[in-house]
Amino acid sequence: MATAVHRIRVYYRRVTVTDAHGAVDAVWRIESARIIAGVARIVRDVGLAEELAQDALVAALEQWPESGVPNNPGAWLMAIAKRRAIDLIRRKDTYQRKLAEMGHELEIDGDSVEDDVEAILEDHIEDDLLRLVFTACHPVLTMDARVTLTLKLLGGLKTDEIARAFLAPEATIAQRIVRAKRNLAKAGVEFEVPSGPELLERTSAVLEVVYLIYNEGYSATAGDDWMRPALCNEAMRLGRLIVELMPTEPEVLGLLALMELQSSRANARVGSDGEPVLLLDQDRRRWDRLLIRRGLEGIERAWALEKPPGPYLLQAAIAACHARATDPEDTDWARIAGLYAVLAQVTPSPVIELNQAVAISMAFGPERGLAAVDLLADDPSLKDYHLLPSVRGDLLFKLGRMDEARAEFEKAAALTRNERERKLLLERAAAC
């Protein structure tokens, strides 16, 4: 009988070393999460699973320049990684216990590994990915650790890429990853999807991680760039993955819709020399209509589930008000103010109230907006938040109170750590 390796008919083509390494890089970025997840189900340890997946990557780097790139390189890597996981289990004293835990999912006696490659590649991959998502975002880790581990395990990003994205030393990121995997093992975190009330809590943690990654890309907190599109794209890729795994969760749909609607403005948010372009000044003809359509469809799917809206779906609904307005004057600011009021009840936050104040000023005039902003002036959590004086400066400018407006813009410029934003704020101060 032909083996499974023969049945799946893995073909090869000879390539240069450079081509082979490029192929390995591309395949790893796409397939690494699935490979790590599949191996983690066998060894029940995310850190060990990543090491075994990396071993398969090294094998590819060694073999593909000589043998050529397989026709199905992702399957090749998965098969190598899982074989090494099975070999590891064979060598351990706990082999029988591990076999019982796996519920005899994999037949690993004799030469059956080679005979069952096809089955090994295809079983329960969606479940494995979902387990990996919840493990990487486990609350036992700090938020920084969750973000870093998610980008490493699910995004397939290298340590130096994560370090560049967050303007952190590579050594710091590397240590963070090592500590995160060690803490997961130390806490005995199960490689599983939680159930009952814990599922809702952990889903919120997962979405929070993805949204934090997205926000850092959409409005960089520090550095010379107004945006970091690579982080936005990575967050959306993770969002689409989670939607595939949890298609009936309104907040999952809402988060992806929110990111798509926000990203639809990316081309119009930056001028020719990299300077920021604010929402009301953007050329809306440059907005991405495909992303807008996808975002609006996602919102419709979420509302159709007829569950109480959460913070991401409400924010997506607000973004949709902007997306539907082909001209700034067409924006339904009264609806946006109302949605912010609901959002403030669902997720109380002075930042949300500040955004609501902006919507109130647009719908009902700068006087009312300024009154709402001034109610937040003494909130300690906004003491160092540069957008509070920025918004206040804008409203004072509209009211013709130029000296006060200039002082607020200068204060905001001193608080921000983003160079592009600082330049914009100082220009606004000079215009006063």
C-alpha cells in the first residue's frame, strides 16, 4: 500500500539558497501559528511546541536548498514538527500518560507516523488554533507579555520585528517572550479553550490584545511615524483568524469591523511628506471602499445575532457613521454622540467621555462641547493625556479665544511622544 507521503504527492522544485530561504520565511509567516498549535496539542506546552516548530524550520533551511521547496511547504513543516513531537513523547517516561491524555488521537506505534501523515496534517486544526489564541492571551501574563507572545506565536513575527514595531530593544522583547512562556508553564496553564463564564472573560482578554496591537499601529504612541501600517495589518489578520474561529460572537465581529473601517482611511490620514491629516480634512475619495463594505457587512452580521452590543461593536457603529458620510457635513454627529453615551455606560472611561464631548461640539456647537470637556479637566487619569488639551485647544480656537487655545496646543505638544503629532500641535499653536 502506498504511504500517506506518496498519497499526498509532495513534489519538489530545485531553487537557489536565497529562494529557499525566502520561501521558508514566507511559509513560516503564514503557517507558523497552525504548526505551533498542532504541535502544542501533542506536547501540551506552548513553549516546547514553538521550539519543535522552530526545529522544523531549521530542517527546511538545511534541506530545501538541496532538495527544493515542497509543493505543499506548510504541510511539510507540520509533518516534521509533529514527528519530532512524537519522537519526544516516545523518549519520555510519561509516554503512556501522554497517550491517554491525547485520547489515542495519533497512532504512533511502529512506522505508523509515516503511514498517517495525511491524517496528522488535517485533524482539529481550528480547535488547535483557538486553544493557541486563548493560551497566548492568558490573564496570568501581563498585557505586554500577551501582546508580545501573540505577535510571536500567532503572527509569526520575529523578535527583531516586534522590537522595531514597539520601539523596544530586541533583548527586552526576547526576555519578555522567554518569561511569558516560562510563566505559562509555571502556572500550569492548560492548552484548551475555557468554558462557561470564563470563556467570556478570556475572549475579552483576547480582543483587548488584538485591539492594543491595532491601536499602536493606527496612532503610534512614540517615534517619528504617525502610523505603523504593518501592525494594523497584523491585527486585522489576527482579527480575521478569530472571526473564523468564533463567527457567532458579536464582539469578535465588531472588533474586526472596527479595524477595517478605521483602516479604510489609512491612505488619507498621511500627507505627501508624512504629516498627519485629521479626519475632517481628509480626501474621502481616497478611503478604501472595499474595507468600508467589509466593515459595514461585519456590523450587520453582529447586529443580526441580536445580543446586547459590547464596546467593540459600539465603536464600530461610530466608525460606520463616518464611513457612510461621503462629505464631512453629512456626518450624523448627533447619532455619534448618542452612541458614545451608550458606550460610556457599557465601558465607563473618561477617554470615551472626551470623545463624546467632541461629538457634542460637532452636533450642537463648541460651547456645549467645551462645557463637557471642562467637566473632565480634573480627572487624574487624564492628567498626562495629550488629547485633553488638544481637544480643548480646538474648541477654544473655534470660539475665537486664541491665547487660551495656543496655551492648550502647546501643553498638548509637550505631552505627546509622537514627533509627527508634536509638529502638528505646534503648528496649530502658531496659527493662533
